[in-house]
Amino acid sequence: MRKIKYKKSRKAQPNQLEYTGRHKKMESEMQLFAYDSVEFIEYEGIDALDLKACINEQKTNWLNLHGLNEIEIIEEIGAFFKIDNFLLSDILNTTRRTKLEESPDTLFFNIKSMLPTENSDNISVEQISFLIRNNVLISFQEKRSDFFSHIRERIRNQVGSVRSKKADFLLYLLLDAVMENFYITIENEEDKVEELINLSKNSADPKILERIEKHRDNFNFLKRSIVPLRDSLYAIKSLKEDEDFKVIELETFSYFSRLHQKSLELLEQIDSDMGMLESASNFFFSSQTHKMNEIMKTLTIVSAIFIPLTFIVGIYGMNFDNMPELRQHNGYFTVIGVMILIVIGMVFYFKKRRWF
């Protein structure tokens, strides 16, 4: 996970765009779907100069861009669709939290998509931005991924109602696909937490506690990402009362209400999982304390057994001349026997009292 870091260096031009993500070598690639209930057209590998000829205002248009490193292409898209420069800056600045911007004819939405990293406790994060204007939905992805493959197949094969709906319904499907990644990530975190609980029962390795803290950070990061998403989805629900806002049709608001409900479920699940993680941490410390108590109990019993033996040895080690036992022929064996009987008696007494 990346933390937001303040950069002291100032840009020469305040309005200059800069991509702040990690995929600096990713080449930009555009894909366009233009469809309605009757016809479907797919364009691959187009550039900004082709948009005027490919965009069909009578159809629903979905323009998807992979790779944000080539700033010139972003600027050309912004110029063609007349996107404000501050929105382009938000698309390229991947350190920003989830954001919603709306106007009577435009809706801008960005979201963090998260997936677990294979063979690691880390979470892979990618920012995805969406902009709707004039029945055109533009999606900006940092890299090529398969988040929306099933939606493309639904459009190609006319499965479901996506071809008969407008761009606002397509936005709902894309957001729903991204939110499914949260479920996958949380489920993966839950599996690892359960594994840590089992490990803490059988091992006192300090690395277990380090992993517990790592997953606690992961859950906090997930929560910080979902809370602004929840607020943004609630704001979209509230736009239903705005008569000037025409980007989302009235019958589509119910779908965004479902997404809002999903965000609440995700937050509730995270709170529950963080409680389970806290229990794992408490169990680890309790287990450590119990093991330490067992060790101290064993040492105390051994010390208690040797106290009377040490006392007897101390008496016969004083080297006084007038010690009758020193001159007995079997004195040594008698003392050893008494010491053995004392040990047996103390062990029997401790066993009877269930001290070990």
C-alpha cells in the first residue's frame, strides 16, 4: 500500500498534468464500444483523431483507456470532450481518495480497485476513473486488466439489458464489477486471518504478530477506501431530487442504491473482521502469557524441591568438629535416602494439589 507523500518541488506551470501512479511504462491504448438494442460496433486501437468519426451520438458509447502515462493522449481526450483540466488532474493523480463531481450534464467518479497480491500479504491497488457526458461513458484505467471482461461479453452477445440501457446503467455495471474486487480482497484477508489464528495456537513465533499487524493495516486501508465510496454513492442517490441533473435516468437510481447498500455491507464486514483480528492478537498474547506462566510454574516447583535439599547440604557443609553424623558408617547413604524421600514426598504433594 502506498501512503500519500507531500512533494516539496513545485511545477513550473500550475496547470501541467502529471501521472503519479506506478505504471510509468504502460502504453496508452483506447477501445470504443458503440451500441444500442439493435447494433453493436467495437473499435480497437483507435486514437483521439478517430473519435469524431467513431462516436455515434445516437448510440451508447463506452470509451475505455488503458494506461495513463502518455499525457498527450489524456489532453487530446480532454480537449475533444471538453473535460475541465482539474478533472484530468484528478484522473492522473492516483493518491487522491474516491471522488464525485457532478454538473447538470456531467458526472465524474473515481474509485480504488483492490485485489490481493498472489503469495503476499499486500494488496494491489489501481485507480479507475469514470466520466459520463452526452451518453458517452469514458473509463480511465492505469493498466490493462480483466475487471470488465464479462461486461464486454454481455455487450457483444446482447446478454441481459445492457444494450437497451444508457450509459448510466453501464456505469452501474462497471462500479459493481469494481466493488466485487473488494469482496474478493476481504475474503482473502479473512482466510489469512483464520490461518494466523491457527498458527498462534501452535507457535510463539513473533512473526505471527507482525503479520497480524500487517493485516490490521490492510483492513484499515480498505475501510479508508470504502468510506468515501459510500459517501459518493449516497451523494448519487441524493441527485435523484435534483431536477437539473439529467445524466442518470430516474429508473437507474435504484441500481446505485444497491451499490450504496453493498458499501455498507462491506464496511460492516470489515468491522467484524477487525474484531476477529483483534481477537487473534489477544489470543496470541494470552497464549504467550500462558506459556510463560507454565514455564514459571515449572521453575518454581523445581526451586521448591531443591530448597530443603539445599538446606540439608548447607547443614552438613558447616564443618563443625562436634557433628556425630559425620562419624557414622552409613551416614552419607542415610542423608541421601532422606533427600530422595523428601523429593518423592514433595512431588506427590504437588501432584495431589494439581500444581502440575
